[in-house]
Amino acid sequence: MMMKMLEAGGLSPLTDNIRTADDDNLQGCGRFERVKAMKEAIRAWVEEIAGEGG
């Protein structure tokens, strides 16, 4: 829904078009898998430094 709101506001969201439409999302999914990978790397880094007493 957020992607549709951005598009309606005149923005062109960044998407990789990997996820196609299905019964739950008839217009596809506007995700960008490289960002998802960054999120996992950041989470691992935060967990690592949290274990150092910080």
C-alpha cells in the first residue's frame, strides 16, 4: 500500500520486480531485495556489538 501511495504522490519507488502478482497482492510487490540483504547485515552487526558490552 505504501508503494501505491508514493506512486500516487508522483514518486517512482525503487523496485526489482522480482515478486510478481499473486492472490494476496494483485499488483505485485514493490520490494528491492538488495535493501533486504542490507537490513540483515545491519541486524547482525548490531547484535555483534551489543554482545561486546555496549
